[in-house]
Amino acid sequence: MLLAAFLKIIAAWEPVFAQVRSFRRAQRQALGLLICLGRRTLSRIIWTNGGQQRSWSGEYFLYSRAPWDPQQLFTPILKQAMAYCPGPLVGVAVDDTRLRKTGRCIPQASYHRDPLSPPFHTNLMLGLRFLQASLLLPLHRSSDQDARALPIRFESVPVVKKPGKRADDKARQQYQQERKRNNLSRHFVAMMKTLLELWKQTVGSEKILVFAGDGSFCNRTVLTNIPPGAHLIARTRKDAVLCLPAPPGSRCFYAPEKFTPEQVRQDESRDWKTTQIFYGGQWRPIRYKEIHQVLWQGGGRRRLLRLFVIAPTPYRKRKSGRLYYRQPAYLLTTLTEGHSEELLQIYFDRWQIEVNHREEKDTLGVGQAQMWNPISVPKQPSLAVACYSALLLASLQAFGPQRGTAYAALPKWRRKARRPSCLDLVTLLRKDMVENQELLQSLDIQLSDRSLHAAAAA
């Protein structure tokens, strides 16, 4: 039963809270948040759990007054999810996301570039910025399933407020210094150090932790501050100026001959290698070039790197159509020797964090709760993402990676789906809660008529 597996996972959250009643409120809100109908506001979550006639102040005080660290909710999920990572390398996808907001009284909200804006015109959006890390579970090693990404960190990364027009020079200089100390790359380095310490306590040094990021994390700030014991693979520019180490006996450290990743791709003297990567539901051949012991003077300084150049993938829009080619990819990694296929597979699996962002926002409505307290604003989205991660892990423990008969029948346009979506899991969880009302009474949950009608319709 999915409900029992989910409650067993979140039962490990009790030491995070200082009081048992705070833990019980977090349990009720976790279940109500997942099965809530419409927008995931806190008032609707309370209504879903049958608490519309009780005082709601304690539900809000859970975030503003109760002392607990939302990042500690992911620790039991990380410990239990390691059973699905059998290889020597374990990938962690990292990316930033923005939650839209409309309230002008939210202190952490600021204007950002809208990622959905057209390429010919940049639009702005008011919202909150978070940095997420998701553990990549290589399910394709035991079945014909794509990797699953389980969120293990969801931290708020607010933008430093810009001083007004009447600010003096001292305030402007302080703003520039704070902007350099609190940018996204600095927060990513701090997250790597925190996760590495947790990794050593829970997993040990037997497995190698590899972070997979996009081009925004391939810069000097990140490459020169990676903690010992962790590695990074990230996309780089095609015009990055690279070189090899100077020959032995030379007084220089960098070789005078420079090259770019684009030149490596066009160099016919370097042979292409071929490997099989599980991507898009099946194993596919991938051509790539590899150069060891690479130096990036402007980015990595004296840190040795390895360059991967992935050839463009041909595809057809229809069976009888012409061949099209996607853009090539250029990757830099700090793991300079061995594990080439595993590193490429980790980077291809990094796309699963984008699936996390879509399901968190569209299906679960992360960020829709209306709060303005500075302490509450980053806590509630972190709790919602932790519930989503626990739900994914509970489905793997209860039914495995396949989409079995326990889930609702698929519509005609989704007959080829092999794994359950987040909406499938929410539908099944709602059904289990309706069929096991005695279990919910111990948590002081009485489902409202809305939830009962929704479960009957499903």
C-alpha cells in the first residue's frame, strides 16, 4: 500500500521537530498537500484534512514559530534511496528554479528573467529562487526504465536587494560585495560541502559523489572551490580557451598551444568513440571524443579537467523525412580518469531534475501557499518538495519502478507509459486514504467531502 510506505518514510521526520504536536501537524499537512484539489494554499490543505472548523493559527505557526530545519527532512530519504544506487558513481543533479509570486510583501521575492520568455524578448517575473539537488537513481541497470530523480535539497537563494537611487556610494559598494558573496555559484559550493559531509556520515567513502550541472555552474567560482571527495560534470561553452599542461622541464605551467571544444569536435585527427547510453526509454549509441589532463586557465585555474565532446544526434520528424541534427554538447569534469560511460550516463540522466521541476509546480503546486513571514516563506516549499520526494521513494518501495496494476487505467493516449507519473501516485494515495480511514484517525485526519468525491471520481 502506497499510504503505508509513505507514512513509514515520513515517520523518520519526528527527530527533526522539537515537539510531537509539530511533527503531527507536519504529517497532516504532508498528506493534505499531496491530495489537495486546486491550488495548494494552506487553507485548502487544512480543509482537505477536515480542519475547516478548527483554529488555523497553529498550522501557520508550524512554519513561523516552530524551530526546525527543512533540509533535515531529506536525510532519511537519502539513506533509504541509496539501495537503488549500486554503481561506484552516484550522480546528483543540481539546478535552480523559480516559483512565481504576486504578493508585494514577501521579503525574499524579487524580479528574475522569465525562463519561458521568447528568445527575441526577455520578460521578467516576480518570484522566489531556489536551488535544488536531486539524487539520480539508475533504474535502467535493473529494468528498462529511465532514471528517477529524488530531491534531497531545496534551499532558498534570495537575491540581494539593490539600493535605491538616493543611496550613497558606501551603500552601493556594500551591495556589490554582498552580491558577489551571495550569488548562485557560492550557494552551490556551500551546498556541495553540506551534502558531502552528510554523504560521509550516511554512505561513507565507498561511492564517489558526482554533481551534474548545466552551464551556469561551470565557472571559476565553482571549479576552484569544489570540496575534496566530490566531483563535478557540467556543460561548458564551445569557445572556452583550453590547453594542456606544459611539457616536463618547462618553466611554464600552461602549454602555449590553445584550443577550444569546437575545434576538438572539428579535428578529424581525433577519433570518435562509441558507447551505449540509456535515454528516452531505450539504449542508444552515442559518439563522443575525450581529452584527459585539460587545463582551463580562465575558469579552472590549475585544476586538471577532462573534456567530453558529444556529437550531434541525428533524428527524423517522420519516417520518410530528412535527417536533422541536434546541437553538440561540450562537458568538463573534475574526474580526470576512468568511468567515462558512467559520467556520460549521469549527465544524460540530469534531465530528470527538469521533470522534478515540472511535477512540483504543475501537479503539486509548490510555491502556491500564501505566506509573507520571512521564516515561513522558504520553509513551506521545502516541506512540499520533501513530501514529493518521499512519495516517489514510497512508490519504488511498494511497487517497484514499473507501472503495475495497482495504478489507475491509462487513457488511450498514454498506453505506452512505463512508469507512474506524479498524478498517478497522487490518485493512488488519495484512494488509499479513503479506503483506510481508521489509519488516518490516529493522525487526527478526517477527509472532507471534496476529497471523498475526488477519490470516488478517480
